[in-house]
Amino acid sequence: MSGKIGVGIIGCGAIGGVHAENFFKQQNSRLVAVADVLEERSRELATRFGVEAYADYTQLLRREDIQAVAICLPHNLHAQVTVEAARAGKHILCEKPIATNLKDADQMIAAAHDAGVKLGIVYNLRFDEVIQKSRKALDESKLGKLIAGDVLVKNFRSDDYYTGWRTKWDTQGGGVVITQAIHWIDIFQWFFGPVDSLYGIIDTLTHNIEVEDVAASVIRFKNGAIGSFFASTSTYPGSPTRMDIHGSNGTITIESTDKATVMTRDGRHETWVPSTKYRPVMVPPFVPVEGHEPCIKDFISAIAEAREPAVTGEEGRKSLEITLAVYDSAKSRRAVEFPLKE
């Protein structure tokens, strides 16, 4: 594809603004229009970047000067809008999670394939420098055989955060697991590979919401490694996320995305820190944005180069399957085997 790629943003909340800013400044893309059912919000974002505003996203999809869209909507709307965008011939970058159930995820993937368009899912942590270096070390077998891993996602969210769609199963698809921990679940499975089985526990302990604010899981990976994670939005005041990756020859410890340390039995001891910070870790209301810039750059390059994005729909489905398995296990109080049958 020659020339700049015209982009539309569907959903003008906080994360929609992050997408708009990054598409606006990319050399190979041109922000054309934004859409949101809250007209004041779409007009405000449109005015900020000098583009068109719509209350009805289907009008945006009809524009021939838009070749790609970013979907920044509540989780339960991802599937419907992605399928419509694909049928309109638009390439799609969809915020995580890909959907709230596997049937919808599969429909999204199939719609993109049928239409011959790209479907990318925003798992921005994959683009962080310390995550990339850790993955490279694993690819080079620096830790030997992987044997265990654990993740601690200790966040805090006040009652003000949990309003509207974030509080409900039918719109959110879950709580801390599908919203906060899923970023690290994605990294977990990216590092360790497919899951064989897991056991999960969830509860709602400090917020007046339908969905969970505390969760834990023990995971058996197909390579034999055992993993665990704990996630909460009730752990005041919150602390940096930590991941430990243990192999037969050593350990990598990742502290949020600020630092990673590798220690091996053959005497290697290194600390990795990012050389570049894209922007502050959070923007209101608690939206993690580091990694969006390279994620969006990769998506635009994938269109221009006629290749797949770094995180495809199929990749985005993997962390959703693990998330749903945690919920299924918590409900049944039994271990769940993979592949998950909904």
C-alpha cells in the first residue's frame, strides 16, 4: 500500500485518545475521523486533532479514505464492531481483550480472514524493551529448561474507577483478570507456551461490583513447567508487577517494565533497563499506555508491508482462553483442561 494509511478511531475514551495521538504522529498514517456515541466526547477528540467526528461509527466505516480503524470500546462491543469493520474492508487494531468469549473471538478472526484484512490486538507489554530482552534470552535457551514462573499483579483501584460497564459481567467480561492481569497472562503464555490445565480462584472482596477484584491461579504448561499468578485491584496502595521465570540454569526477574535481572548458574548476572520511555505509565483513568507507540507503529507497518501484525487475532485469543478458564475453574471449583470448551 502506497501513501499514508487513513485511520479512524472508534471509541473516544481515555485509551481512544492514546490511539489518536499515536496514529496522528506516525509518518505512515493519517488520522481522518473519530466516533463515539457520546457526541461531546467525539467532538472534543476530533477538535484536538482537527478531524471529523461521528456519533455513529457506521458512518465512519463508510468512508473510502479510511483504510484502518482502532477499536477502543467496552469489551463486549469488540466483536460486533470488528466484524462490521472487516466486512467494510478496514484493517483493525482492537484493544485487549480480543472479546469476552471464544465464540466472538473466533468470529472476529474469521471475519478478518474472509475479508483479507489485518486484525491486530493491543498487547502493548510485548513491545517493552525488558520484555523483548527477556523473550530473546528464553529463545536462546539462556535459562535452560523452563520449570516454573509466577506473576504478582498487585494493583489498587478506588470505587471511582468502577463505574458503568467496568462493574458488570455482561459488558466487562470479568474483573481484574480480564482487565489488568490479562496483559501479564499474555506475557506468561508467550514465554512458557501453551497451557495444559489450570485451577483458578476468584472473589470480590472490597468493591461493590459484580466482577472479581481478587484472583489467583495455578497453571500447568504443556512443556511441564508450573506457573502461578495472583492479581488484585484491592491491594492498597498497589505495587509494581513482578514476574519470575525460573529455568534449570537460572532466573529472570521482571519488575513491572522498568527493570529485568537475569542470573544464571554459569555466572551471568545482568540488569536490563529500558533505554526509552514512551510516556508516563498511566493516564486517567488508570490506563496503561507504555508500548502503544511501537504497537501502533507495527500495525501500520504490517498493512504497508502486507504482513501480519506482531500480535494477531489468533495470538490475542490465547490469553482470553486462559482468562476464561480461570473463571470456569473458579465457578466449578475444579481444574480445567485445555483446549477450553465453553
